[in-house]
Amino acid sequence: VNYGTFHNCTNLVSVKLPSGLTKIDESAFESCGKLAEINLPSTLTTVGPEAFASCKQLESLVLPDSVTGIGKYAFSGCEKLTSVILPKNLASIPEGAFNFCPITEIEIPASVTSIATKAFGYCRSLTQITFLGNAPTFGADTFKEVTNATALYPRTGTGWAEAVKSTCGGTVTWKMYCPNGQHSFEEIVDEA
């Protein structure tokens, strides 16, 4: 889907993209104010900058595991986006990717090695962040104005020094967990 193809299509309500599609370019669906449902193909690898920014009716998002790259501010300002499932092969979460979204919980795949500045900035409804792997590098204020969240990180992960966590911004309580299988937890232990 090319640059700005559906930009500001105010009556677009749902989109089912065809199999074989690999890239959604910058601003392709930006400001589609009524877009509430998107069905992304398993062939998609890249979501460009601001591709779905300000899609104010979008409530949930499942990015297929084929996606390895998301552009800056790709989903910024999606005012009803409460549920996001990130792909297991995602390498990084760029600047402002989910800025101003009311996401309540997010699971960060083990493949993610960096989370940029304000990637989850102003996500004031965010209450739980679960990391599945080693500590990514964090940009300044990754969680800016996130005020009541708990971040869970695996005991088996590396790089979770206090210095890394302190660069994230927001008010986040950090806790270590003991993984028991891929997505379940034996116990949660405060790191102190």
C-alpha cells in the first residue's frame, strides 16, 4: 500500500489487505477517523511511519509474526487502541510507535532489542508490561507519563540493571518473574 494511499479517508471503516502484501508505506491509512478494523496478511513484513496514526476508532491490533519492522509513530494517536499483540520476530519498537494509545497491557517479544523514545509515551492506561527476553536498550522517556504500570522481566534474562530501567521515564514498578513455559509464570518477586 503506497504512501498516503488512504490518508484521511474519513468513511473507511474496515480493511482486509490481500495475501502477498509485504509493506504498508508511510501514512497509508493515517487519519482514517472511522477505521475500526484491520486484517493484516501473514506476508506483511513492514508497517511504515504513521501508517495508521490517528485512526481514532481502532480498538485492537494483531500484527502477524511476519512483521519485523514498524515505523515511527505507526499507531500514534489511536485513541481507542486498548489491545495490541506484537509479532514474535519484531526487532525494535520505534519512536512514538504507540504514543497516546490507551493500551492496557503489552507483551514485549524476546526478539525486541531496542525500544525508542516515547514508544509508549502518554499511554496512561498501561498497567502491565511483560518482557519475554533480555533487556532491550531504552530511549529516553520510553514510558513517559505512564503512571501506574508494573513491568515484569524474566529472571533468566540479561541486562536488567537498575541503570537500564531508570532511563525509561514514567512511574513503573519493576518486578522479576520466573518463567514456567513460554507464557505462564510461577511467581513474581520484587527485585530489591
